Amino acid sequence: MSHVSFYRKWRPKTFDEVIGQERVTRTLQNAIRANRVVHAYLFAGHRGTGKTTTARILAKALNCAQGPTPTPDNTCPNCEAITAGYSVDVIEIDAASNRGIEEIRELRDRIRLAPTEGRYKVYIIDEAHMLTTEAANALLKTLEEPPEHAVLILVTTEPHRLPPTILSRCQRFDFRRVSQKELIARLRRIATTEGFSIDDRALAIITASADGSVRDAESVLDQLAAFAEGPITAQDVLTVLGILEEETALRFADAIIARGVIDCLSLVNQVVSEGKDVRQVIRTILDHFRDLLVAKTGDRSEELLDTTEARLKALQAQAARAPLEDILRALNMLVATEAEARWSPQPRLLLEIALIRLCRPEMDPTLEGLRARLQALEQRLGSEPVTDQPQLSPRTPTRDEPKAEAATTPMVAVVEDDPPSLSIAIDEVRRSWARVLAEVKRTKMFCHALLIEGTPLELNGSTLVVGLRTGFNFHVENLHKPENRTVVEGALKRVFQQPLRLQCTIHNGESKPAPAPVALEDPVVNAAVQLFGAQVVEVRKAK
């Protein structure tokens, strides 16, 4: 093989060449200078940030012919052997494939042997979190009382999976994600040295997709160098990675904010025609709205958003046009859509449904959709927004304010029409109950799982009382939530061709009538009961 991958060819050979981890490298260099090297280290952090590379550099610093030294010369036989991977004193173990107790027992026996060429015998255990419980326990004694000549370095991306007994015996270093600016500088240097050109926008897309991983960014650059026949452009990057470009993500967000259903669906059709992965599109839109939220919430967004200057300005301009409630609602819906699309054979349909619900709140049966419809109604009526805790008593005017003679603001009363007379009986509901369950299951599986334990007890006016056995309080509570109640009541209307209200109750196998609603004198509470479909079960006097 004549070609060496960029991430191997450009792997750092000294501490100074490691980018983005100055705190780690400076601490290790100072420890070597002060002769304070410990016997066990834990290097934890995101993939491709230099954990294993730093472990190898530490091994060279300890065994260099000029050392121990914080700056290995990389020319002595020991350094060259470690760099090439054939040093007998530096043993790398892949815990993903050597995770059993027998491999750790062999390590425990071999670690007592004195080093052959260098001063220290260095064991680098990669993917240490993959060790079995038995293997981790076998490693404890070695970590606690290793030979004077031994240094163990555990490398992992998931330190939380290691037992506390292991963590407490190691000096831990956390490797952070490398910033986009540092990655851009490194890739530009590689491109210049390798003799090809790449524009700044292409570099920005590569580093954004790398998610702080130097190895990922260098691998993509290597792939693009082979793909492009001339200077690497942003379009080349989008073609190779199959990701959504920033401009398209901005257009998606603009269409959602403007409630443009047709524009959203046209964009979906466009990205699908271009061969984009719909699941990746959902993640990109989700990340974009997360950045919008950060840009919306403060003046220090430039410190919190690791992005280019041009995109930061575009985000800030878009955030100024988007209400905070719309951004939060989009985030909640996109998070749910992304999770569901991960296993769905039709991710495009899920994305289109989410976009339609975001643009048309009247088609969204969830609580967020209800809030959006209420806000739209307030805007049309020109009324003050409804607060979570309405002020029931008038505010006492201050000394400088004139006292109002009488309240002149009219109160908007919520009036519900008399329920229509029903042409069905409870026996018919029971006979068609399987159809109701099928309709609910087709709409929302969670509601079906809740309702399948229920039994129709009686019709009380336009209210269907469904009983659940003792111990199913969780089901009752969740079926009464507006987003789930709407699903069930919609299924009832489709089956029986007339509206029915759902009320669930706990029963012991006998039919019990639903409790009569409590009459209240407070018009505000009565309006809330009518608006949200609640039921008052008890009235207590304020103390």
C-alpha cells in the first residue's frame, strides 16, 4: 500500500502537536519534569480527540533515550519502535476483543517482567469500558500495587461504564471535543502540505460534521482528496457526506417559522430527490433549532455556538424573527420525530407529519398544539395572553396611580353548547369496543396500551365512563392527559359518528356511575373546566 491515511500520517508525535488538549498535555509534561509520573492513568473523552495518541506519546516520553523527557526526540531507537508499533515494552491491548479474565490474568503475569529496552513497561488498554466484570476485578490488584517499572493507561469513550473501584485507582484526564476553529486550521495545514486546495465553506462543513473529532475530520478530508478532481468545494463535501447544507437548514427553519406547509413539503421532496438520508435531515434540522434556541436566549451566543461567523449572523437574524415558544415547540416535536424515525421504515412520512403539525397547530392534537391554537386565538382577538395563574382579585393601586372607579374590561365567557342527544347505547359501545381499540392503536400505540385494560361501564349523557381495575391508576392518570384523551375521543367519534367525552375511573369489576360534576361559583375556574375538559372532584376552602 503506497497511500497512508491522513489520520495515520498526520498523527501527532509530540505533546505540542496534539491540538485542543493543552490542559492534558501541559499537566503530563509538568509531571514528567517533576518526576511525578503515577502508575495508572485514565484517558476519557469523545472519539478521535487524541486519547490513544497521547498515551503513545507518554510512553515515548518515559522511554526516550534522552528521558524521561517532556519532549521525546522521536529519533532514538526506543521512540522509533514505539512510533512504528513494535516496541516490546509498550503493549497495546484492545479490550473490545480481549475483554475476558484470561487476558487480564496474562497481563498480570507479564507485567512483573522487567522492561527489555526502555525504563518502563507501558500497557495501553484501549476501549477499557468493554472489560467484563470479572476481568475488571482481576485488574484491581495490579492497579493498586503495580511493579515500579509499570505504567497502565486505560483509554475509554465511556468512563461511566467502568467500576468505581477502577476509577478511584487512576489519575483521570478528560479529553474535550476539539473546536471548529482548531479543526479548520489543522485541515488547512494538511491540505497545503499535501498540495491541494479547499475553500473555507467546505472546511466549515467538514469540521461541523466531525463533531469535535480530529480523526473524523481528517478521514473525510482524505476521502475528498481522492474524490475531487480539482479544488475541493462545499458541493463536493455535501455530495460525499450526504448531509444537509446550511442554506437548506435555514430555509427549513424559515418555512416552519412562517407556517409554510407547501414550502416545507417542497424542501423535503428536494432533499429526498438529492439522495439525502432523511434521518440525517431530521437531525440537522433539530441541531439547527437547538442553535436557534441558544441564539435567542442571550447576547453571549457567539461563545456558546461553535460555528462560523457567517452562520452565527444568520442564526441571530432568524432567531429575532422566531418566537421562543415556536422554537421550543419545534425542538420537542423534532426530538420525538428523530427518536421514532430511528426505527421506522418510513422516516420521510414522519418528517412530513412533524412539519405539517409545526406549520398547522390546528392539526396537532397534543398539548403543545393546544397552546399554539390558544395563542393564535388571543392574537386574533387582540386580548392579553392567558397566564398559568390568573389574577382573581384586583390589584391594589399604588400611591401614584389613580384609583379606578369600576372595572370596565369585559370578561370573555366560555360557553359550551348543550351536548347532542345520543343515538347509541352502552351495549353498542361494548360490542364495538374492539373497533375503538383498533382505531386508537392505529393512531397512538401508547394510548392503546393504556386503554386495552379498560371496560366500558356506562354512558352518562355524552360522556363514556371506562373502568379500569384497582392498581391501574397510572393508566387512568395518563388517559386523562389532553394529548391522550384527544386520541381516544377521536377514535370514538370515527367509530360511532358522534362526539363522546372520555372519563376513566377505578372499579372493582362492578359498574359504577361516574361522580357528578361539582358546581362552582367561580367563573374563571368554570371556564378552565370547560376549555380543558377537566373535572373538579373536590372543593376546599382556602385557609
